[in-house]
Amino acid sequence: MSRIVQHRITTATDTIRAGLDDLLREVRIGLDAADQRHLLRRLYDPENGGTGLLPLLAEVLTAASVAVGEWQPNHEAAIEALDEAAAYIADSAGQRVNTARNLLTRPAAQDWPAAVPAYAKAPSVISEIGWTAQAAADRPFGTEGTREFWLRKAALLDRIALDGSAAHSTHDATELAVDAARRLMDVDDAAVICDPRHYVRQQYALWITHQ
């Protein structure tokens, strides 16, 4: 049975390694705010019973400790080391990942750029009106818009609300801008306590910098 078991272990760990290599490539390419929170939640999510990759790895080590205890009970030091490793991953490492995710929802004041620098590289308002209209028209019926669509739409409405000229102003421009900003925050699953329009400016500035 040993060779069969070892083959299954090798196959499983090779599959995990391939998945982690894929994950590493995605992280190295770059992650926006929503992607960062999603990654950390997949690694450790205490809100769903402590699920994620880290707790599962801790369970593997715990099971290995149990196996050693059953077959080689005199190796108490090895059993203790495996138990400590499992506890570190599940508790210490997992909690630190969760702390990082929580801290990302409490940005400092300097994280919120003013409107002028946030939109310094943005296309004209007229151009963005055309882009959002075309993107909405091209979207298949019943499907959700992409994050880029909601981000650019929210930024557009924020800019319109900021523009005091008659050509770009409506009585509810501010309300529309806030609603669009909140929609973007919903898309990003952003548990951030801030002015929604400030969040749009931050995310737009980050997005357009990487275009």
C-alpha cells in the first residue's frame, strides 16, 4: 500500500504546487484592492468558520501528527512539532492574514487623492460618456458590468458632479455619483468606512496608473 499512497500524495502535492504557481503568477502581475481582499479571504476567512487554504494545510499537519502518534507513539517530540506547526499556521499565520485584510479596510487619510490628481490622466468627460454608453449597449442582456465599467462610470459621474457648469450639471448629479460609487464598493466588496466618492477617486487613480 505504501507505494500507492505515496503516489497519491505526490499527485496531490504536485497539483497543489501547480495551483500555487498559478496563484503566484497572478499576484506578481498585480492585484487591485478587490483582488487583494479576495486573495486574503481565500487564504484565511474566519467569517466562514475559519475556511481557506491555511486552515486546510493546518488540518493536514494535524492529521499527520495523529498518524505519527498511531504508528510511532514514542516519537513524542515529532508529534509535538507537527502540532505546533499546525497551530502556527491555523492561528498565528491565519490571524495575521486576517489582520492584514482588516487593516486594508482602514486606509489612512493620505490614501484618498483629491479629485484633480485622481483624474489628471483621465480621458475627457465627453469621451467617457461615449465609452460607458457603448459598454452598456454592448453588454449582453441580463449580465453584470465588469469592474472597469463600474469604476469608469462612477468616476465619470463623480467628475460630472464636481463640474459646476450647466452643460454637465443636473439637480441629482451628486446623488447619482454617490450611488455609482456605492455600486463600485459593492463590486469590490469594500468594507471601507469612507466617503464613497473618495473611494472612487483612489481606485481610479490606481487603475489608470497601470493602464
